[in-house]
Amino acid sequence: MRYPSDISDEQWALVKEHFDTGNYGKSRKYSQQSLVNAVFYIVKTGCQWRQLPKDFPNYKTVFSFYKRARERGSWEKMMQALVEKSRLSQGRSAPPSYSLIDSQSVKTTSNADDRGIDGGKKG
């Protein structure tokens, strides 16, 4: 691992099934793991695509990979699988048994006049 955001080979083994592994008749220049690491680097650091360090694949390649994976739902599927795995390792059921929505509602008072005052006008 070069960066704290990189995933290990062990971690990659858990998530690689969620990414397209077909080569469509041509060999890949970059491993899918290196592309995922580049996306994680951007997420972790907040850097711009064009500012991706040179030891990652070209930013256009990384963005194209990210976009295709997003359109296929790969990121969402990966996160769902990791949440389920985490829950199972804690002895809980895979799907959540309940959810919590945190919201705050404050009723406003209706004592205000229906008309406003424009300080720039006279009379």
C-alpha cells in the first residue's frame, strides 16, 4: 500500500466481485484494484481529478472507471455488501432490523403581519 486510502489485497478480494472483470478482447493496462485505489484516494483527500498523483493511472482513465462503476451500481453494491459483512461479524443480522430518521420540526408562530416593510420607500 502506498497511501492510507489504498485497499489491501485481502480487502480487494472482498469487493472485486462488484466490479466488471471482463476484458472484452483486450488486456487491461491498469488493474481494477489500482483504479479503485485511485478513486478512494480522491474520496479520502478531496483532491481534484486532475490533481491525482502521477503514480496512479491517468485521471481520465480513473474517472471513466468511476463513472462506469457508478452507472452499473457497483459502488452501492460494494458498500451494501461491506455493511452486511460488518453486521454479520458483529453477530447481527445482515439487513438492518430498523432505521432511524433524524429530523426536527418546529412550528412557527403566526403572529407576524401579512405585509412587510420596505425601509427604502417612504409612506
